Amino acid sequence: MKLYYIGVLKNSERPAHELCSAKDLSSFSRFVRSNVDEVLTAFSKMIAERTNPGKRQDVEQQSYIVHAYARTEGVAGIIVSDFEYPAMVAHQLLSKVLDEFLTKFPVATFETSSPKLTFPELNEYITKYQDPQQADSIMKIQRELDETKIVLHKTIESVLERGEKIDTLMDKSENLSAQSKMFVKQAKKTNSCCVLM
């Protein structure tokens, strides 16, 4: 699971303008990083332009998925990830990023111009959300439930094995008890032929 791009774009006019972004291109070789950077930015702009205000969408492109969320304030959040990254986590992150962005930068900040804004929280999020199970509380709880279920299954199996061992022990005990009764009878029979004076 990998996040490559998180960006906030002004999509109220064409072409869309990237207000701020964070990228993790460490999985690409140094020779192609600049090309990948340009492609991610261009593709993000195109998706931001095509996402209607108040709507969310996921667009598949080759081995990537672009998660988009456009707000009515004229901004869109874009995340580019691989196919394994959960869409639910991506859209939760988009909502969080756009809420924080609009709190920090009111619409008046970018309404009449297209500045490049500094929003360092994106760098934190692209690092933190590389592992969606750590970042998303629902996935974290699901993972903990799965781990608990595994432990519970092992415990039940060991209890069943212990129960089988107890049943075997009880059978052996009954056999031993029957054999000891037979031994006592045999001993009495053997000793009855002899009289002691």
C-alpha cells in the first residue's frame, strides 16, 4: 500500500491550479522522478477539473487510483495511491485535509489569485498515512479484532486438546480401576486355596 501524492487544487476555474501538495516518489528511480512528478500533477489537475463540487470519485489509471473530493468552496483534494490502498481511508484523509486547509486558508486567500500556499501538514499526512492501519482507527480496531480472534481460536483449540487428553486420562483410569478389581478378585481366589494356621 502506497500513497504517492496528496494535493489541494483550486478547481473553480479552468485550468485547475495546485495550491499545495506533498509527494512521496521514493519508490521511483531518480531518473524518472521528475517525469512522474509532472504526470501526477497534470493528472491531478485534470481529475480536479472533472470532479463536480460536493462529489467524490475514484479514477483508475494504469497501476494507480486517483481519489478525488471536490468541495463547494472551489477546492478539490486529490490523493494518488496504488490499487491496494483502501478507498475509505483515502476519502477520510481527503475530508480531513480539506477541512484543515479551509480553516487555515479561507476562500478569500486564493479566490482571486492562484498562489502556491505552504501547508506542511500534507508532508506529515503522506508519511503517517503510508500505513493506513496505523492512521485509520477503524482499520486499527479491525486489525486488533483479527489478532484477538486468532488468539481466541488458539485458546479454544488448546482447551479442546486438553479436553481430549482428560477424556483419554479418564478412560485409562477406568481401565486401571477395572484391572485393579480383577487383580483383587484374582488375589482372593489365589489366596483362598491356602489356609494359614
